[in-house]
Amino acid sequence: MNDPRRSVLVVDDEPGHRLMVRAVLEHAGWLVLEAASGAEALHIVAAQGPDAPQAALADMRMPGMDGLALLRELRSRRPDMPVILFTAFGSVGSAVEAMKKGAFDYLTKPADNEELKAVLDKAFEYRRLVVENARLREAVGRPLADTLIGSGPAMDRVRALVAQAGPSEATVLISGESGTGKELVARALHRASPRSAGPLVTVNCAALPAELLESELFGYKKGAFTGAARDKPGRFQLAHGGTLFLDEIGELPRPVQAKLLRALQERRVEPLGGLGPEETDARIIAATNRDLRRDVEAKRFREDLFFRLAVLEIDIPPLRERLEDLPLLVGHLLGKLGEKNAKRVRSVSPAFMEALGAHDWPGNVRELENVLERALILARSDRLGPELLPPQISGRAKGSGTAAPDSLDQAEKQALVRALEANQGHRQNTADDLGVSRRSLQYKLKKYGLTKR
């Protein structure tokens, strides 16, 4: 399968030469795009936007916009894209001129196949280093606070640990209750690491059946079992050169724990149906909402695997232990949710914030985000008041002596209808968008007579 992360644009007015180059490069695993002219090449680059090809191969002599003119345009629009020019035999002088104007390299037509692949591999590595250096400069100049929100001592400790652990190659175990932001910490660790230019691949160990988890992690070969019609790389292979984030690691079945331990020890994995182990280069970050030490004592989790994973540990405090961060979190989340829902909130009332501060937040930041999105959707002005909060937070729960107004129920029903329509009636997608469980959604649909939608 051709890798979209290794894509190249071939620009030549001769279809036969484009076909030859395409065949060589596709066989080497490149994803090849073609253009018959310089103008068409610029159109492709503009249309692809940030997903534009990583490199370009262009003929020096083309009608209209020639290779030098195309080089000049590409250098101004995509300075990180290496451009390799094809030149006719004996035209070395023009090739040298192209190098002076910023071409990455040149090849004499018709190019030797091995030389073509070697030059393109060098160009890809050059672009990877350019992008990685830019990301590192950006990371140095941008604090982790833009993702790890909070000004209290608890989050200061988390940020300090991320800053220390991020640049290392050590495995990290992130622990904390559900909804505390463990994946955000994993992303911050990846961004702070030398692997930030590589992929961050996530596996939710609790979301996959035990019989599928092994093949998902380690991959399989064609014919390994009935229905295996082609090779499938595992998440370890997909994370090569980057980071593999194993979420809910405490749910990993014991047999898979043994194979994961071996992969960590040997840095090799063995796909199902494979002829032997394959090397892998992925940094491991794991997360859990369980007490793994207690699981080790109860023989539910391997002790040797626990110590392999917990070289460095980062514990995320629950929201109820850092309520001083509520104002920052509310401001950040309302900004993000306002963009998502195309609604702006200019202020929240003191009573609204007081109600938030009195709640114990069993669902942590995820629950807070759900509550704020509900309030944002139901709001009829740009100021949020306590009447927009659910009863268990605003104090309007049953037995409090104050019933929720009918208008609020009507607004909630309208929000449900809009969410259902946006998801074409798909219940799970609707529940995910609203930030509620599928069971809660079913209850609401029954309550408002929407079960037939």
C-alpha cells in the first residue's frame, strides 16, 4: 500500500516519461500525483493545501511554464517542498543554474531507477528534518499551558513532569480518573519529544474485543486466518518513528499483556501469521483509570509489565481537587465550544460559576465540557446563567422544591432534535456529540417522545 505520508508530484508534459517514473516510485511505496504542466502542478499543490506532496519531480523543459519558473513558484509558496529537476543529457549548465536558484537536486533524463529512488529518499529525509526543526522551534516558543489548562499547584506539577519526561525515550504511565485529560497529557508528551514529527497512534484497550486486540496491536499477514485477504500493519508498525499511546491499559487481557511485555523488552513484534519478529521503533505511553498496583497484587495485571510501563509516572488530579482552575477551564472550553457551535458567550453570571464550584464533578473535565456545551446550546443570549445548568448542578433536582421550567425542557427537546438531524438519526453519534451515554440519550428520547426518529 502506498504511503500518503510519502507523496511526490511528477510534472512532465511527456505522458510516457510520467508513466515510467510513476511505475518506479509506486513500486517503491510512494504515492504519486501527476501534472502535465507547471500550471497544473501549482493547481494541485494549492488544492491539496497542507496535504500537498512532500516533494516534486519536474522536467526542466516544458511548454509554457518551464521547470525553472515552476521551481521559483514552488519555492515562494511551499519553501519546505524539495524540488528535483529532470534535465536532458548534456544540459549540465542549466542544471547548475537550477541548483543555485534552490533546486534540491537534478537528474539526467532518462534517470537510473535506483538513482531516482535514492535522490527522492534524500529529499524526503531533508523535508522531514525541516518540518521537525520548525515544530521544535514552535514547541520551544509555545508553553504547554495551551493544552494543559490550570494555574494551581496540581497542574503546575503535571506540566513540570511533562517538561522533564517529554524529551526522554522512557515509557510513561499516566494515571487518573476518567475525564481528567490523560490523552491531552499524552499529546503534550509527544509534542515535547524528539519524535514530535512522527505519528501519534492511539489504541483504546477497553474498546476492542480481546480476540481483535492482538491483531490490532501487532498486525497480521495475508492468509493468517479466514478473511485475512491482505497484510495489515499493527499499531506498533503504524507508530514507527513516533509514539504509541495505549489508553485504558488496565483492561488489557493477560495473554496480550505477555506479548506486549515481549514487544517492549525486545522492541520487536510478531504479526499473526508472520514468519518471524519485525523490528519496531515506537515510544510507549500508557494511561489507566485503575489502580494498577492493586491489580498487580490481585494478579489481574503482570508485575513485570507494570514496571516496564511505569518508568515515569504522571498522576492527573481530579477536577474536585483543583477547583481553583475552574475559571480558566470554563473560559478555555467556552471558546472552543463557541467555535464548534458557532455561538459566542461574552460572560457567565456569578451564580453560574458558584453552582459549578459547588459540584463535585465525578466526570471531571469531560463532564464540565458536556455541561458547558449544553448551556451554550440552550442559551438565548451571550450570557450564561444558572437556569441553563442541569438540575443536579443548579440545585433544581427533585425534592429541592423548585421544578425546572417547561421552557427549558422544550429547549432541550429542540437540541435533541437538531442533534439527531445532524447525525441522520444515528443514536451513538448523537450521544457522542451531546456528550452523554447512549443509555442517557435513550432515556431523553423516550421522555420527549422522540424514539421513532
